[in-house]
Amino acid sequence: MSIPVTSAHVASPHVVNTREWMDHGTRLFLTAVEGLSDEEFGAPTVLDGWTRSHVIAHVHFNAEALRRLVSWASTGAEQRMYAGPGQRAAEIAAGAELPPGELRAMVSRSAADLAADLDALPEQAWHHEVVTAQGRTVPASEIPWMRAREVAVHAVDLNAGVAFDDLPGDLNAALAADALKKRSAGGDAAVLAAWLTGRADEAPVLGPWL
């Protein structure tokens, strides 16, 4: 399936690949989850305070949140990703307490449902605008990229055998560019420029990711 490139995305050459990246990252993530024993769901991850169950719950509820944006784009009836600022955290906390077998089924089902929703999205709906959880107004064509970023990075976060080397090179380049843009907007442009141009001996210490 090709995703229309809107005028807002002319400067983003990675847009046309985002569905492929989303599907690749989803396969990596779900395969890693299936390879975990029930006992391994409680192991910590590199994300402070999050176990593997937290990461898996987050990826599941992210799919459900993005499905709301797909519905918004398709029907024109506004559906935000989250009803309020506390919904995301509450869902993750509650989901992390679920039995591993239930979490496995949930994250697999929601991933399939999101893919089916995107496959069914009418051509013209890809240009309809929706609002992200961070308040950005974007065309629906950005949704596969939003999901690709989540499943790819969190597949690595599971610490279950997936590394950034397992991602396509162009996806890693897009992730790096996206992270650089966000970090720079947050005030880290100078230290990042110094390091990336070889003018600093050590990588800068950055704060937590979103």
C-alpha cells in the first residue's frame, strides 16, 4: 500500500516508506514478545521504572490510540488519542499488571487491528488532519510513521535480542533525524552540533525521551 505524500511532507523523503517500516517493526516487536517466557515479562528494561510488561502494555495502548486517529481521519468525527493527560499513564500501569498471556494476545490483536484500519482508510482520508498526543496537527499520512517509531524503538527496549542493527538503515536514519530535531527543539542543539561535528570528545548527557 502506498501512502500519499502531502505537500506538508515534501521535505520528508522517508514518508513513503513508513508503512513498510511499521510492518517490519511490528514483526520484530511481536516476535520478541512471543519469545519471552511468562517470568521474563517482569524483568526491568532500560526505561526507568518500566518492566517488559510496561513496554508491551504501552505498545498495545498506543495502537488503540492511533486507531482513534485513523477513525477521525476516516469519519471526520474528532477522536483524540487520549481523553486527558492521565489516560496514557493509567493505561500503561493497569496493563502492566495483566497476566503475560493476556498481554501477548492484546498487543498482537491491536497491532493487527491497526494495520487493518490503515488498509481500509479511503484515499482522500490520508490528507485529513488529526492531532497527536503532543498537540501537533498532522495529516493522517503521518500515522504509520508514528507507529513505526514506537514499535521499532520499543522492540529494542525489550532487551530481548533486537538491536538497532536489526532495523533498516533508512529507518535508523529517520529515527536519528527525528530525535535530533526533538532534542534540538528542547535546547540541546549546541551540544549535539559540537558532538556530531567531532568538536566534542564525549557524547552529551541528554534527558529522558518522551
